[in-house]
Amino acid sequence: MTGGARDRAAAGRLLPWTGAEGRPCYLVSDGTGYVARLADEIEDVQIDMADALLGHADELLAERRVTSGELHYLARRLSESLRDVKRIAESRGARLAHAPRS
């Protein structure tokens, strides 16, 4: 492994899921294995879900007759989605910081 690849592997990749008690999970690898590909796929799904949820929020908030229960449910789902997307951004940002410069 070269210095750059070794540095990236040592840093670990923040995965898009949590472990026991909500603790973050990290992957230490060269980024080409099964778990890395699975993490990429899950991140894509999470981003797609966030996009769909934003569309739903736009539609719901355009309505005049929205119940407090509906707003509460929307707020919970938006919070979950924002947490997922924030984790993805942190993970990708960390990987960019450790990426070799051309």
C-alpha cells in the first residue's frame, strides 16, 4: 500500500449506519471491497429517500389543512433524513481530505 492509500485506510470510512447504542461504524480498507460497495449503495438510497421526502414536505406544507400529527411525523422523518445525509457528508468530506492530491 502506498503512503496515500495507507493514510486513507488508517483514517477509516464513516459508514452510513450505526452500531450498538447508536455509535458510529467505520471501515478500514482500500475502499474497493464488498462493505465499501454496500455503503455506497446505502448512501445512494439514503440520498434518494431524502430527495423524495423533501418533495413530500413541499406538497404537505402547501396544504392549508395539515394536522399537528402530520407535521410531527414529517418533522421526525426530516430529522432522520437530515441525520443520514449529514453522516454521508461527513464521511465523504473526510475521504476528500485524505484523498491524494494530483
